[in-house]
Amino acid sequence: MAIITVLITILLVVSALVLIGTVLLQPGESSGLGSIAGGAETFFGKNKAKSMEGKLALATKISAGVFTVCALLIATLA
């Protein structure tokens, strides 16, 4: 049981570091007054999933999920 706890703790720390890194690498979402009239919805905005921003957003979601699951497992095992 101690080995599982150590492995989950290591995974928790790694996912926390990845989460911090991906959040810090993401650009800001402030688009100024252009967002009022829908100016942010351009051709490049529709293909956001294939860009670096989309990959960072996906990595953030995955690492947040792994972090949450690991934190809950650590809480139940301890």
C-alpha cells in the first residue's frame, strides 16, 4: 500500500508542475473592444484546436483532471 501512495504522490507532483507550466505558457484572453462585436470569431479562431494554444488548453485540462484524481486518491488512502 505504501508503494501505491508513493506512486500517486509522484504523479500528483508531476501533474501539478505540468499544470503550472501550461497555465503560465497560455496567452491572455483580452481581445479589447473587438470581442463586443464578435471580432474574435475569425478563421484562425475556428482552427484553435490545431494551434499551440489549443494544445496547451488540452494539456491544461488533462493535467487538471489527473491532479484532481490523484488528490482524491491520496485523501482516501491516507
